[in-house]
Amino acid sequence: MTKLPADARMGEVTLAVHDLERSIRYYEGALGFRLLAQGGNEARLGGERPLVRLVEERDAKPRPRHVSGLYHVAYLLPTRADLGRFVRRIAEQRTPVQGASDHLVSEAIYLGDPDGHGIEVYADRPREQWRWENARLHMATLPMDVESVVAAAGGSRWSRMPEGSTVGHVHLNVGDVEEAQEFYRDAVGFDITAAIPMASFLSAGGYHHHLAVNAWEGIGAPAAPKGTLGLRSYTLEVPDKAAAEELRERLGLDAEDSLARDPSGNAFRVVRA
């Protein structure tokens, strides 16, 4: 079994949205993304590098429940102070929030964009504070200490998504966790880092997770019907040219823009970073 290089990471995510201008306003206003490029029915936004590609599909319907697809895209901020600035900003703007959690390895706040795509904005705790036991990482979902996170920002203010922000991980709904876990471990080369009932977490290089899969929409959940909004693809960046080419060959991909699909139909591309 070939493992991914330790410096593999997640890249740009492509989402289908109903109203491109409405979505641009949200990602700029709520998240502090910059509009990097726009043309036709799509736009790319992010920081110094693209993090999300939005494609307008006016006739697409909202994604129904009990299907596979995107659970959330998680944007990783460089520091806890950045997260504190972000939390203060969305509180002042009264941006709707779906949750705020302490996962032991990270602290995170959860939102949803205008089309219901899940969003996590988080900061990692130092790796020396992460606790491993029997090759599995201790993670949890506890209430975030919001006051402490905001205090970490001091008096500084949020202006935009800071330099160094990345797509830290992608979390997917799947129909069968064991099947998805085997695919991402054996075919793609991730390591399993943690598991909870009906969910599994995988990564390269000892990170807590670059990818998560869950069956919380139901065991056996099918792919979303065609013509619905949602995830179109995510990107796995492999800095090593030989490793990227070998992975594409293993997945039967003939080019960087070719899409692979996991057993639940979630699409991704492999690119050399």
C-alpha cells in the first residue's frame, strides 16, 4: 500500500451555487475572502491563493437530505489570534452561526453559506498538545471557550482572510464509512487517524485530518441527484511530481483536470502543488 507524501494537502474546492453574486457577497463579507478572478458563470475566491471556486447553476435545486456529498469545507487560519478576530467579526456583524466547538486538536466555528454548503473556520492547537494512543488521535466535540478565543486576538481587528489560510480539510457525507475509509486509505494513501461511530478521519503526515467521511445522512445514502447544488469537486495537492503522477495512474486519471470519484460519487482531482 503506497502512502501519500507527508506534505500532501487539500486545495481548492468547487461548489455549485444558485446565485453567484449573492455567494460572492457572502464569502467576501462574512469570511473575508478576496475575489481573485471572475468570468462567465464562475468566480474564484480566497487569500493569496484560491480556496473556493463558485460555479453558478441557476436551474439547480437545493441538495436534498439523506444523500452523499459535502458535509463541510474547513478553512484553516494560521493562528488562534486570527480565529479570535474572526469570531469577534461575525459576532459584530450578526452572521448566523451553526456551532462553536473545541476538538482538542483544534478550535472551530461553523457556518453555512447562502446555499447551505457547510463551512468550518478553525485554528489548530500546537501539535505537541495533541494526544495519540495506539496510533489513534484523541479528538472530541466540546463547547468552545469563546471568551478565551476572542481574548487571544487582543485589540486587533479582522480585515480579511489572513495570509497563510488554507483549506485545512474536507468533510464528506458517504453511504458507507468502511467502504470510503478503505478507498481513501488503500487507493489514495491516507492514514486513518481517528474514528467515532459512523465517521472516520484520515490524513497525510500525521495531521489530525485532511479528510473526514461520515454516514450521518444515512447508511447507504446515494449520490445527490443530478441537477442539485453542492460539491462539484475538491482538490488533493501532492507536491512530489512522481508521487502525484503515480497516484493519478493508480486512480486511472489521465490528466490533472481528470476527476476521480470515491465509492459514494464524491469527486476530486489530484494536482501537483
